[in-house]
Amino acid sequence: MADKLALPLLIPSPPHTKPFFSQDFHNKKTHHQRPQPLTPLLNDLLQPNSATTQPPRHLSPIIPRKTRRIGKHNDPNKGKPWSSHLSSRGEQIFRTLINPDFQSSQIDENLLNLVGFHGNQSEFSSKSLSLDVLGLVQGLVHYKKFDLALNVFDWVKKHYKDSRKALRGSIVAVIISMLGKDGRASAASSLIRGLQKDGFVIDVYAYTSLISAYAGNGRFREAVAVFKEMEEEGCQPTKITYNVILNVYGKMGMPWNKIESVFESMKSSGVVPDSYTYNTLISCCKRGSLHEEAKRIFEEMKFTGFMPDYVTYNTLLDVYVKSRKPKEAMDVLKEMEGNGFSPSIVTYNSLISCYARDGLFDEAMELKAEMLAKGIKPDVFTYTTLFSGYEKVGKDEFAMRVFEEMISLGCKPNICTFNALIKMHGNRGRFAEMMKVVEEIRECGCVPDIVTWNTLLAVFGQNGMDSEVSGVFKEMKRAGFVAERDTFNTLIGAYSRCGSLDQAMTVYRSMLEANVSPDLSTYNAVLAALARGGLWEQSEKILDEMKDERCKPNECTYSSLLHAYANGKEIDRMCAFAEKIYSGEIEPHAVLLKTLVLVNSKSDLLKETNRAFLEMRERGFSHDINTLNAMVAIYGRRQMSMEASEIVYFMKESGFSPNLTTYNSLMYMHSRSSDFPKSEEILRDLMEKGIKPDVISYNTVIYAYCRNGKMKDASRVLSEMRKSGVNPDVITYNTFVASYAADELFEEAIDVVRYMIKQGCKPNESTYNSIVDWYCKFHRRDDAVLFINKLRELEPRISKDEISRLSARVAETA
């Protein structure tokens, strides 16, 4: 299966260029003239919602043409741009239409009056009527009388003989934008189709309005399809069209080379970018953590004469935050303040997030103090960011302090806070508490969002609960949520953690079939799935595909490759890759050094693990619960109890909460030592702290007693294990079988095998090897042969191959 993965993982090209509208609508090509300037309201309707708060300021002769400032503050009609279009009769009819007592049945009378006022249907009368219709439609949109505005449009189209002249492109654009903002993008599309059937010329403003309508309703692929259709029709996009489509490409997570291609097309066609264009491009860099590309766009923006504004600085800062570049983010803050832009709560929240994500909490708390000193009060996002940061590194006590401070100051939790709580409880295996938070969401008047569902999928996935993953996904769809890129990415990760690589790849193929473009997160999720299977060759192929100008790898990408090498037992490749990190050929990011600690510990490479751990400290990177657990684990396996105790002490002193993994490693260490009863003491300790033991916990204590001949104590722990709801696995039973056989208690060993089969636990090779090998070691080969011959009585479904294998094993001892 792995060999077939490379080809479909190629990122699909942007949406096909098949005409969005039926071919019947285009019996002949229409020449589109350069568009006329927009009215102020129309400009506002077409410009994307995330437009910059400040108009462009041209400081360089490189751009000779000045762009007119837009906005209500420069509107002589004081926010009512339609009034300049209305005749005296039009004004009178408009007042009638917005009167609360107006009845829709009266529309015929009023519009006939308007048509009569403009006289015969000459070219001049059509133009003057068009201005009145434009004013009426814009005014009704302003008063949110959307259905009445549509009725006016439909009436003129139906009753006015030369409606194609009266309903000019700007009117169509306003109606399309209105429908889009009202969530009726499909109706907007149907309207344009109908107009084309009736011979109307659809101009750039109508096209741009439809693109914006689709984009505003999250229907990005349809927006791109309209853009392609528009280009095929020879309709030259305007600056606003390009700005909208660049914004759409960014939200779709399109590869940077595709976004850059649109930008270059914009410039080559003579359309001059503005500050909104540059801000949009910088924003497009966030999803892929493209900080180098964002910096280049930022410099080009300044070179072409645009002064960065508040939005520019915050967007660039956010790119550095997503790229985990705190120093560069702080440099942006300094430049921002130096140019007279005061940082806001949004600015500080982004910076706090940057430090908290890498465990740099001293710096994060300093920023919080700086906020307060400047009179900026921390909000729910500030607290939730700090809470999530502490939770991620395992500092649960600090996380709860932040949460309690937030509540005590009257800051009401939002859905992001609840999602963080769900993640914390889920990551600790506290599923009852996790589901209680889900209930609290509704009690507090919040509504679960897509992140809530994705968090539940991720939590169950990382705990190997594949049936729960499937159940949550079904509930999510039943609740009306449609799977989008982040959901697909989460499902890929969830199923791969459950050991279902095939299922993860099925989800990936479903994603492609749903026309959802993979992004950096998708590739990283796929790589993580391959890494768990040790499929390093396939991982290298995926990395090559990413580098092929499709998707820029980041530290998570390289981290997965290291895990793939480790799980594939490719130690030499792993060490060679580590040298690239230490030398700086690949940036020695905190995430990569943490990964080196983990993979070296897992591979039991003590020297290499210590090097990575010390490298983190020397570079000023903070350790998290996972790296500390890795150190406890490798010291525990080496019986280096003093070093393990020092790490645990450091863990507690630094505010980390030892978790189940920590305790299991300590139990393992003591179970192999002369102080083996200590392993059960640790088991009791973790239970007192409210941490539920898992099968590894109980197996470790059982092994400690069996290894030292304390079979009654081992049986007592087994009984307790079953009562707690933790099912024994094959390792549990094999421990008993091996211990009884080693003491020449073969009847007892066979009874254990009989019992495990009865409990639905299938014996494996180790089960039978223990009995056969100990028979032979005690020079009882005949008994071993007899045991093998009677195996079918014990396990009727045992294969012939297994019996032959065991017989050969006995023969080898002869």
C-alpha cells in the first residue's frame, strides 16, 4: 500500500477551467470595455471584508496614478451615496418604498409612475431611469430591505422594454453583492444565469460581485471557477477582482506559487496593486508559515511606495507567530511602534501566543504585564492562549491558575476556552471531565464549533479509540458541520494514531475527491501517519514532492521524517539528519531538538539523547513534559535512578505535572531493580492523584512481582486490574505464563493459557515459546513434544504452521 501513496499525494492544480455557466449562455463572445469608476457604496460592497482600515498612500513616483480615497468619512452624501442618483420623482418613490406601511402590492403603481416620469424609452430616458433604479436599489440595500430591492430589479427587467439598458452593470453588481451578503450565493448565481439567457452583458463588476458572494459564504472553489470563467470570456479583472481572488486563494491554502502567479498576472495586465493587495498577500503566508515570502512582500510593498499600516504590521507579526519566530515578531512590534502605530490587544495576544507555544512563559508573562502597564486589559483570548500554552507543555497547575484568574476577573470563557479545556482533559485521559466540559458549553450559552469537533476527534485518535473517532465524526455531520480541510487533517492524524494507516489514507483520498486542496498541515498529517509505520522511504518521497515548489516544509515536516527514521530502525539516517540540524543546515528549531530527544530516547541512544537535551538548554529552548518524560524513560531503562530522580525533581520545580507516562517509566525502572515493591507504591501514588492507570501500568507491576516469584501479589494486581475496567492483554498473560514455566509449574502455565483463550485473548508466539523453551531447558523435550501434539485440544484454531514452527524449535535443542 505504501508504494502507491506517492502519486495521489501530489497537490491538485487549481480548480478546472470548465465554464462555470452553461455553454448555452455564451453563443457569442462579447467585447468587454474597461470598467468605469465605481460608486462609493459599490466599492464597499465589492471590497472583501478584511480590507485594510486605511487607504493606500502613494509616496513613490513609481506609481503615478493616485487612487481615490473611499469611505463614508469622505462621502458628501454622509453615508447615503444613492441620493446623488435619484431624481425628484425617484426620491419621492424611495420614501414611499421605505415607509413601514408600504405594501408590496403597491410596487406596480410606484414603478409605473417612475417609468412615466422618464418619458419615452430613448437612450437618454433609459440612462436616467437606470440612475434612479440604481439609487433605489442601493438605498433599499442600505435599509436592509433586500427582498424589496430584488422586486424592484425584477419589475424593471420584466416590464421595461429596453431593460438591458436600464439595468446597467452597476445595478446587477449591487444586487449580486446584496444576495451574497444575505447568504444567498446560489440565488446570485441563478440571477446571473438568467440575465445571460436574456442577452444581458455581464461585466467585470457583476462577475466580481458573484466571486465575492461565493467567497463570503465559504464557497471558495466556486469563486475560483467564476474567476476562470470571467477570464475565458475576455473580461479584464479589476484591482478589486484580483484582491478578492487572492484572498480566496489564501483561505483555500493554495500553494504559494499559485498565489504568486495570480499576483504576477495582475501586474502584467497593468492593474496596479494597492495596500490591500499587499496585506492580502502577507496574510496568505500565514497558513504555510511562509515568513520569508511575507518579508519579501512587505519589502516590495514599501519599495513601491505604500506605507505599511496597522493591518500590515499585525498581519506580518502574525505570520512570524505562526512560523514560531518570536524575535522577528518582536522586531515587527518595534518597527510598528516606531512608525506611530500603537499595539492593540490583538497585537499582544499574537505575541503572547508566539512565546507560549514554545514554552517561553517568562517572556509571555512579561508581555502580559506590559499590556497592563499600557492600560490594555487582557481578554478571553489572552487567558486562553496562556492556558493552552501551559497545558501543551504539561503545566496543568499553572494552566488552571490562569483559568481561575480569568474567571475571578469576570472574563467569561468563550468557545476557544472550552475547546482548550476539552483538549487538556482528553490529553490526560480524563474523558468524564472532558465530556462534562462539552455539556458546560451548552449551559453557558456557547455553541460547539468546528474546532470543538476536531478537538474531540484528535483526543480520541491519539488515545487509539477508533470507534469513538468514527462516532464523533458521524455526530459532527449530524449536527450540520461539513468536513473541511482541518477536519480531514485531524481525521488523518486520528486514524494514524489508532494504527489505521489504510483508513488515514482513505480519508486523504476522500479529501481530494471533495476538491479540498491539501496544505502544509495535510502533508504533515500524512507524514506523521507514515512515520508511525516507519515508512521512511515513502516519507522522503513526500518531502521531495513538497519541495517541488508545492508546499514549503517546516519543522513539523522534518520532525515526522525523524520519527519515520526512528520507527524504521534507520539509526544511521536519523543521526545523519540530526547533524544537519546541529550544523544549522536545517534550522535547529525548538521542535526539532525536542524531536531529537524523543527519537533518540526511543531508540535507546543515551549519548545522543543527552546531546539533544543539552543542546536545547544551550540554545535557550524550554523543555516540555514530553522531552522530560523521554529523559526519565531512557534513564529508567538504564537503571540510572539518580539521574531519573533529578529529572523528576526538575520537572516538579519547574511547574510540570508528572503524568501517566512519567509514572510508567518510574515503575518500569523499579520493576527491574531490587527495590521492585516500589513500582506498586508508585501505582498507588498516581491513583491518589486522580490519574487512571493503563494496561502498561498494571503490566509493569505484575512483571515486578512475577520476576521475583511473588505470584500471589501478581495475581492480586491482576484481579485489581480487571475490577478497574482495564482489560489484560497478551503481555499480561504472557508474563504469568513465562513466570510459571520458569518455576517448572507447567500445569499452572497451561491453565493461564486456557484462561486467556476463554477471555478472548489470543496467544501469540511468545506465549507458546515460553512453555516449550522452559520444557527444553529443564531437559523435558518429550513433555514439550506432548504439549505441542495436544495444542489443538487447548486452542482448536491454532494453525499447522504454528505447530510446525514449535516442533522445529524443539528439534533445534536436540
